[in-house]
Amino acid sequence: MKYDNEIKRICIYGTGGVGGFFGGKMANESEIFKELEIYFIARGDHLHKIQERGLILNTVQEKEIICKPTDALKNYNEIPAPDLVLICVKGYDLDAAVDKISGNIKDDTIIIPLLNGVDIYNRIRKKLQAGIILPACVYVGTYIEKPGVVTQTGGEGKIIMGKDPNYPLFVPNSIIDLFNNLNIDHEWVGDSFPAIWEKYIFIAPFGLVSAAYDKSLGELMANSKLREQVQKIMEEIVSIAVFEGVKLKETIIEESLEKANNFPYETTTSYHKDIEKGKKNEGDLFGGTIIRLGKKYNIPTPVTEKLDAIIQNKLEEI
């Protein structure tokens, strides 16, 4: 097994908001590095527009960047086995994406999942025997503005990543050099699980409470009873993290609550928006994961269970 790969062929699996942001930046910068091959996996009208004219990326620094990959396709198996795969799908599409990837990677292909959730590494590793999976989290706000156009609304546009527990001797020089060359903001932390859980402790409670009660972040923070429910879910997650062996700061709950004050009053969560529209949603990422891990470690999760039930009832009524 090589522990420091040369990266020449890159696949962005899921070129939506997150994948479009990082894949677009890579494709734009790769014009300087002609030896790189960058493939976008997308679907529908979004894919067709990318095939016609490239991906248009609007960042907070620069507008209308036209990003042209080596190729944009629907079928992952049509590309040669990549050296690097960024998985940028929603949680409900993860299993299907990994099944596709599993038949077309090398033993030393680097896989970086850029989706929310504290059990993403384990879910991927259960399905993949090959590949080096770098647990990661990402801080960026993006969305598909219209087919072929991805717009950044905020966030640092940063990837935090760490070692695959199965490959502790992996040397990250190649991925760090690649991201440096392509101007991808990143941080290598060795053990990335604390960063992954820290983000989750913020997004999951606010996602659940906002979706259950149809409230913005500002409304949640202004209502003592709703704020208390957010805090209780944070406490449930921290209790689970202890059993998962994840070391978090003692002040993590206070700091996570305070983060909400950094957003405009009317800001809501993507989970809330999806529930409100009756769309396919990431309920398993939020309530599902907390309840499942709580049962695994015999940790009560009454607030999460209550809100998850409220949300499920709302969906049945839509």
C-alpha cells in the first residue's frame, strides 16, 4: 500500500452546492495544471448545462467564474478509476453513491466525504474495503441557483480533514499539496472527529427545533423554552460523543449556542426549509442518527425523539 499518492485524476461525485463550489474552484485552477483530470458527476438539467458551457460559479469574492472540467457525466463508471474522490451528495444518497464508487476505485484512492453527519466515515467504510477515507467536515454555504450555476452565500469555503483510522501511517502530503496548488482552503488536523462532532452539535439541534416549530434561528434564541430544547439536544449529543471516544471542549454547548447569534435573525436551516416544502430531507442525519446512537449506548434522547416525532407527523400531513 502506498501511503502518499500522486493525485492526477479527481472526481467530484455530486456537483451540487458543495461539490460545485469545490469542484468548480478545482476545475478553474486546474487550467494552470494541465496534467490534472477533473470529472464532475451530476444529473438532470444541471448536468446538461455544465456539459454545454461549463459550471458557472459565483463566490463571495468573484462572480461568474466559468469552470470547465475534463468531462461532466451522469455515470461514474464511465471515468477511469480516480486518485481522489470528493463525495458531495446528501445523506440520503450516500449509500447509493458508495455502491457506485466501490466498483471503480484503486486500493490507494483517497476519498473525502463532504457531507454532514457524525457516522459518515463508518457508513462508507462498511461498504468499501479499498480506498483511504479521510473523515472531514466542510464550512461553506452554497446552493444551485439555477441549472449550471452554483452560488456561495457565505461560510469560509474550508475543508477540515484528518486521518483514516484504518490507515494511521497515511502521509497527507499529496492532498495538502494539491489543495494548496488549487487554492482550496483546508486544514489537516490528524484527528478530525472532534471538528465533525463540533459542527454536528450546532446543526442538528437547531435543525430539529427549527423544523419542528417552524422558527428562524433568531426566534429560537429569543424564546427561552425553544432555546432550552436546543440546549437539551446538544447535551444528548455530547453524552453520545463521550461513548464514541470523541474529545470535545468543556465549553462546546455554550459556544455552539452562541454561534446562532452570529447569523441574521431570520436565518433558518436547510432541514427546516426541506420539511416546510415537504421535500426529500435529511431526517436520518438529524433525529435518526441521535436516536440510533442513543439506543446503541443506552443513552436517553427524549427531546430528540419528541421533536423527530413532531416532524414526522408534519410530513404525513403535507
